[in-house]
Amino acid sequence: MDKHYTLYIKSDCPYCVQAREAVFRQGVNHTIYPLDKKPNRLKELKEFYNYHTVPMVFVRENGMEKLIGGYTDLIAYFDS
């Protein structure tokens, strides 16, 4: 089964822009959720995952989803 990446971003965040560009460059299946107008949703995600920066990058494979982390974590994940 293919991997699917989910990115929660803010449009004014340079690391979010770079993460978005990275998934486009890799040509992977992905969904991007800009949360600029949804601060409560972003707060909920940060609290639930105990991860307090953006972007928040997840990968889903074989029905399991896991938090990769932020931009540098995503690049390291792609490089591994």
C-alpha cells in the first residue's frame, strides 16, 4: 500500500513552505491542511501530539499513522 503524507501548516511559516515543496519534489501522495484560520484546531493537534511547532508532518502506511515531526524530520525521513 502506498504511503500518504499529511502536513498541517501555517502559510507564513518558512519551514512549512519548505515541507510543502519537499512533498511536491518527492512526488508522494499527500494532503496539506493550512491552519491559519483554525487556531483552535492547531492548538488541539499540538496538545494531543505534544508537538509544539509547525509543520506537523504525518505518514500513513498500512493503516497506521505516525508523526514524523517537522521539516528537518521529513527530510531525514525521505533520505532514510
